[in-house]
Amino acid sequence: MAQAKSDPNYKVIAENRRARFDYFIESDIEVGIVLTGSEVKALRTGQSNIAESYASVENGELWLINGYISAYKQAGVFGHEERRHRKLLVSRKELSRLWQAVGREGMTLVPLVMYFNHRGVVKLKLGVAKGKKNHDKRATEAKRDWGREKQRLLKQG
């Protein structure tokens, strides 16, 4: 990840920070996304949100549902719908693996990060996740707090 940040084309557009709190992320996969020109222009200005979105396998295709990309004002009448379903690009082998994870194992496909890669193409990192219960969330928070406290003590001592 540190190597990608030194690249001038790499830029994080939107991050779903809540996902790691609400879900156990089992694995992740980088997928492409089908966008219109006005959507790419809007993403370059950094106006998007993937916090409330999820991915779903429908009719043999992978879709991003409820992802928000703000309207690009200069597009005028040729703009885009802000919360439309967007097709995600993934190989057939990966699609079948994701479909099995969702169908048989009860997993959820959660978008983690949307970014421009080193070539300037929009990519989405999708996490295959299992939902956390409230006691799991409390345990995660306690572990994180103890880590912070430990760092504080090591700095002082």
C-alpha cells in the first residue's frame, strides 16, 4: 500500500471505514467498475460515498447497489443518476466463487475502498465479509483501545 501512495496517479476516492467495524473481512478482491464519463469526472472531484452500499450477484453479473456518485454540474442534461446500480467487472471464476460465498456461506459483499489505480482507472476493493454481532464489536473496540493504551504507555516509559 505504501508503494501505491508514492504513485502520482493513485488516489483514494471513497473509503468505507465502517465496514471493518461492522464485518469480519474474510478476503478481498479488486474489481473494475463500469462508469459513464460524467461519473468519472465527478469522481475526480472526489464527491462519492460507498458507506451504505453493497454488491450483489444478479442474473450472473456483479452489481454495486446504492453507491453514491454526485452529479457533475458541467454535464448538464447528459449527466448520470446518482444512486444507479453499477456493473462490476470480475472474471467468471471469481464471480462463481463470490456467488458461492454469498449463497452457501451467508457472506456479504461489502465495498471497502474506491480508488484510481496507477493507470488512472477507477477500481473498487470488495470485501467478502461476515456480519459481526454486538459483542464482537465491543471486543474489537476493547482490543483497539488496549492497543492505543499500550502505545501510550510505551511512549511514556
